[in-house]
Amino acid sequence: MQGSSVQSNNRLGTVDIHFTTTAVHGTLILERELEEADLTKLIEQIDEDLVLSADMPRDDFLVSVYVGKDVGFYSDEYFAEESDSSSGFDEDEEE
């Protein structure tokens, strides 16, 4: 998700959307706090641009909003490299 408008290049956070048979659930994680008016505008834009464009029937769009920070991105490749370079997280070293 990039910005609160299509023209903006400022990253605000990420959104995960899950479709069920009756509702759409969204989890919005913002990297900074927004004013209530800006937040509702952003949710409406997500609804218009992503949810409604999926063309799936729904009774409601339920959104949980969190504020946090990005601490990293991990993949299988990262863990494969990490396991090659270390002997383990839990291991106690004895002398």
C-alpha cells in the first residue's frame, strides 16, 4: 500500500485482505499514526481500489488497524543462509 492517494509515493504501511463467503476482513498496519479523517479516507480507498474491484459479493468490510514499524523481511532463503552460517539459536556454548 503506497500512500493515502494514488499519486503519493509515501509508504504508510501494509494491508492484508481476506475474502470469506459473507465478509471481507482487512488488517491494516500503519507505520505512523493518521488523523481519524485520513484513516477513514484510506480505508475507503482500499475498499474502492482493492475490495470492490475483486467483484466478490460481501455483507461487510471489517478492518483492524494497528500502528507499528517494519523490523525486517524474512523468507526461506534468509533462513537457509542463516542456518549455513550459524550453529543454532538455542545452543549454549560450554567452555
